[in-house]
Amino acid sequence: MKNYLIKYFLEFLVIVVGISLSFYVEKQNAIAYKDELKNQSLSRILKNIEVDTKDANFNLEAHREAIEASDWVLDRKDRLLAYSRDSIGYHLGLAMTIATLFVDNQEEYRGLQNSGLIELIENEEVVVRLQNKYSAHSFYKEIEKIIIEYSTRLSDYGLENLRYNSNKTTPQGYFYDRTYTGASFKIPSKIIELLKEKKNFHGFYIDRIQSRVVSDSILKTLIEKEIQ
């Protein structure tokens, strides 16, 4: 009788251990699968960061060009008569019209959040930096909206006092071949003040984006370590 009990106990133990191992293997496979999905998502985010960096550098050049054009006009506003109408048109046109649109792809990050896969990221700094990155994007877009509003407010003056000569563009794609057609070489004080304010926002935007490029470089390195 005792031998039978031992036999049944051992058989029962084997079954329990077998089921436990089966559940364990299944659980480990599920974890490995989710970890693979997480890494795939992070890999796509890496590509998005590369695109964001290219876009940011493009925008930085455009905003620097806007500041240079603004400085030219503001520094010479009281002696414009000494310069050609083409030169005035070139700088005034760029100062008034340059604006950018930061286009980002947040779909992969939102998917990482909504699926809960973000919880599988081992390095908490990656999580924090991702959150900071995409929340900051909304702020950059708000700055761009303000700059676009300034361009809109300046557009009537441009239409009345500038004439396009051709469709030539800068490397960033902005039309620049304009001639100043205004009757007076004295730019109204209201326009000057709008140019000053617009220039300040260009500078503010540049500071934010330069900081973002540095942060994205750090984030890129951390993600690469995460998915190794």
C-alpha cells in the first residue's frame, strides 16, 4: 500500500511539475515576445528621432536666415536709401516670411504607451526622456504658430511694397528674389516693431531646438543600449 502511495505521489508530482514548467515556458515565451515587440517599437522610434533631427537642423538654418535678414533690415532701417531696392527686397522679404512647421511622427511612441510595452523598458531614463521629448514637441509647434502669426500680420505690408522677380528660392525653399517697390524708404515703426518681435521668437525657437537636438542624441544612445 505504501509503495502505491509513493508511486501515485510521484506521478502526481511529475504532472504538477510538468504543468508548472509548461506555464513557466509559456510565460517566458510571452515575455520574450513582448520584449521583442518593445524593441521593434524602439527601433522605429530611433528612425523617427533621426528624421526629427534632420528636420530640426533644417529648421535651425531657416530661423538663422530669418534672424540674419531681420538684423540687416533693423540695422539699416534709417539709411535704406543707400541700398538698392533689390537688396532691400531680398532681406525684408525673408525677414517677414520665413517660418517653419515641425512635422513629427508620434504614432510609434503613442502605441508604445497604449500597449503597455513602455513598462518593459528597463532604463527609466529612456522612459523619462521619451516623455519629455514628445511633450516638448507640442511647445515647439506653439512657437511656430506665433511666428506664422507674425508673418501673417506682416503680409499686407509685403504685398503692398514688394514685388517678386522670379521663383528663385533659398536652400530651405523660401522665395527670395524680390524688389522693394515702396514709395518711401522709411519703413513704418509698426512694421519695424513686428520684425523685432518676430526675430526674438526666432531666437527663442533656435535655443529650444538646439537643446532638443542634444537631448535627442543622448536619447538615441540610450535606446540603442536598451535594444542591444
